[in-house]
Amino acid sequence: MSVITVVALLFLLTVPEAISVGDQGVILRCRCIIKERKPIGRHIEMVEVIPASSHCVDIEIIATLKKDGQQICLDPDAPWVKKVLRKKQAEQTP
């Protein structure tokens, strides 16, 4: 077998494996590019906190709005966001 044939065969065998492993429901980048700084606390239905990881060095805070279910990224350094997170933590503590 020639070198080109071996390389082509190896390529064809590894591509399907890479495709099947590639997307397992894990987002491999930061979800929040633009972060909301202005207070929108009364419009928030739910807050999700995604800790920093190997795929994103930032803590991401994603709020779901009451009106239409739209998801908005919040700036974790904004004072009003810190207040919302403290309130959420107090609600979860028995």
C-alpha cells in the first residue's frame, strides 16, 4: 500500500469518530458575548449561573425574562446583579 492510500484510509476512519464525539450537548465557548448592565430585575423570571470552566474563563449569568422567555446575559460585576444573586441564594438556603 502506498503512503497516500494509508493516510486516506486513516482519515476516513477517524472523521466519523470525530463527528460522533464532537457534539455531545456541551458548549465549547462562552455563551455571553454582550452583558446587560442596566437594572432589569423586575423583568427576570429565572437566573442561571454558569461557573467558569476550561471552555470559558468568565462566570456567566443568564436571566430568562418573564414576558417572552428571552434569555439575556447579565454582567456579574454590576451591583444590581450581585443583589439578585444574593436574593436567589437566600431563597435556596433552608
